[in-house]
Amino acid sequence: MYDIKSIRKKLKKELDKDRYEHTKGVMYTCACLAMATGYSDIDKAMLAGVLHDCAKCISDDEKIRICRDADVEISDVEIENPFLLHSKAGAIVAKDKYGVDDEEILNAIRVHTTGMPGMSLLDKIVYVADYIEPRRNKMPRLQFIRKIAFEDIDKCVAYISGDTLKYLRSKKGSIDKTSELTYEYYKEFIRGDMKTVTEEKLED
């Protein structure tokens, strides 16, 4: 059993105010999604949520160092955009600094940015909670996605991963291959739905 209250106090000193408020929102959203999806360990979901960005405020150079010291593979896209490493580095920090040794929690932190094909339920809970927590307000059709999150989490992952790719492509920046693989895997869950603008743009 982990002491979430103690971890939150420690984390509050490491994150800036906005980031800490975001992590609280993700933590509580993880609890709600855990209840909605039947995930049995709500405390575990909350812990994964509150620690998902524990490496976010670390410098980019430090993120790279943390990953290299742990022999974690760093892609070319991550070298070009080191802020993407906060999820991989976060799993390491969660273990080394916050004493989390539960691999299910660590993996949920590790993949919360890009997702991955065949995610566990906890992986999906953190991935979705990070996108829909109450302070989020910039991504399109959030009301629709928030509704789907509590009806069918696999469909929600498909819509989030698709909309994220559409957004990244509009910025013409580098895209992590795992983000594309996540959408390719989960789009099957919305194959029978009415075709969306997002899907049409992605499949052109």
C-alpha cells in the first residue's frame, strides 16, 4: 500500500503550480474512470494518475540523462523533442524517487503520452484521464470525448489518438511512431461508427 498523501506532498514541491493542479485533476479523473470501467484498485489508479507527470518539470537534458542511465531506448523523435521523454523518465523517477515498484503503475506512466497497442486497463485509464481532466479545454470535441470515456474506453482511446495525430500533423512536427501505432490498433473499435472528419483526414 502506497501513501498517496505523502507522495502528493513530495510531488507538490517538484512541480510548478499549474502542473500540480493538472496532476490532481488526472488523479481524480483516474478514480472516476476506474469506477466506471470496473477497475478494481482505485488507489492504484489514483497513484498512477498523480505521478504520471512526475518528470515533467525536469530539464530536457536531465530527462535524457535519466533515460540513458537506465538504458531506456530513446527514439530520434525524442532526441529532437526531449519533452516527450517525460513519460519514460517519469516511470524511472516514480520508481527511484517515489518508491513505486508496481510495474502496472510504472507502465501506465511510461505510455501515457503516446499510448501503445494493446494497453492494459490502467494504461488506458491514465491515457484518457490525462486528456479529459477538468482543466483541459483546448482540444476539439472534448465534451463528446468525455462522454465516450465513460461509455467505452477503447473507443475513447481511438478518438483521442486520432485527434492527437490530426493535431500533430497540422503542426507539421515530428510524430512518435508509437502514437501512430496506437491509433492503428484502436481505430478498429470505431470502425463501425459514423465516419468522422478526423478519420477521413487521417486516412487520406
